[in-house]
Amino acid sequence: MRDVIPMEIGLVFWAEQESAAQMRQMEEFGLRAGQLGVPPGLDCEMALPSWATALATEQISITSAVCAYAGEDYADMAAVHRTVGFTAPELRGERVARTKEVSEFAKSLGIEAVSCHIGFIPEDASERLYTDLRDLAREVCDYCGANGQSFVLERGQESAEVLLGFIAAVGRANLKVNFDPANMILYGSGDPLKALELLGAHVISIHCKDGKSPVAGSGMLGQEVRLGDGEVDFPGFLRTLEKIGYLGALTIEREEPDVARRTADILTAIERLKGWKVEMGL
């Protein structure tokens, strides 16, 4: 697998048992970098030969394997709290086991990072959930570290200050951040540019995603929108990435169920990112 070119445009794409369709899609988009989403239904052992062959021959840079778990629900804030990541005690065992399985899958493919949503981290470090998540993060970090990998937290559900404190509490050098500026908008958790500067030393990957703020008091998440149509200041975001010395990919994430619209929105995102890069001399 080739090394990522700093600030090259990439895409989050989701693995299927056979790799051919995703490889064609990446070729159609003209992209050679991305994050490989691993859906809960993927049989990693059965899928490994196809993906190993594809990544060896296609020379695509995969910066992380992204874990998704069965039963996660992003319908509203309450559902996220109940179902996402490791917050529900009854789901932790199977999800930690799945994360380790994905780590082994990623190791076999030469992927050096495993990422996921860990769930809402409480502001109060004395809460039982905080210490539970801290200990689980340590366990997963140690497992990934033995495989030569970083364990990467997809951020956005908590403030940058809370996440920074959590990273310190976990105390593992391979605990890193995948910074998604839209998530901060969608969850109403702060200013993305200020948060990026604060967390910069821990950021090894990012998502290029856009969104609009939730309606105050509604209990709902904000609305994800096409890149450049939301509240994220992407020229400012790219300048801040340059300021913190970011050397990874600009990985587009578009969570749109309609395939035709998702494809069109990704093509628009690619063109807009190219334009902003030209304006900045990147």
C-alpha cells in the first residue's frame, strides 16, 4: 500500500465481501486514498483475500479501518447516547471483541489505524461511565498497539476540552483523533476551528463533511448537507490544518442513503476541495 500524499483528497467507503465494486467507484471518482468502513455484517475472514489483492494491486492509501457496530442509531441525541459506541454496558463486550477483530483484519491489510465512535464522553471525570470508557479505551489501545496501530476516536459528540482531558486520562500514546468538523456542528459541541487547534497534536486523520446546527431544545441532531453548503468554514478549516502541520488526507464523508444524490454530492465535494486547495496553494 502506498503512503498517503499530504492533503490529497480521499473518501470514506464501505467494504463489501468482494472489493471490485468499491475499487471501480474509487476509480470513477479519481481518488487514490480513503478510509475503509467495516460494517457490522462484514465477515472479515471471508473478505480478507479480496481486499488484500485489491489493495496490493490498486495502490490506494487506506488511512484507517472504521468500525461500525450493529444496533447503532443516530436518529436523535437520546438514541445516540443509548446505542452508539461503548456507552451501553450490555453491548460493550461484543463491540470490544468486534473492534479487535477489525484490528486483525486491518493488520492483515497493512492498515495502521482503527477508528470508531466511542460514544458520549461525560464531562465529569468522576462518573462511572467516564472511567468505564477510559478503561475500555486503554484495553483497545493496547490491543491495537500490539498490532502496530493507532486507536482513533471519531470526535464531535463532546467538547474539545473534554476530549483532551479524556486522552490524558487514558494515557496511551497511540490514542489519536479523527477530526470531523461537521460533527461539532451536528451535536452543537463547539467551534470546529478552535477545537482543531486545541486537539491538533492528536489529530492523525480528518473528515471533510458539512452540516447545519440542530434546532435548540429539539433533542435532534443537526442536518448533514453537501460539502460547502453548511456551517463549516472549509477554507478556514484547511488553513488551520496547514497551521497545525497536518500531513494526512482530506477524506470526504457523505452519509446520504440515496446513491445518486450521494454520488453527485461527492463529486461536488471533490471539485470544491480542489478549488479551495488551489486558492491556498496546497
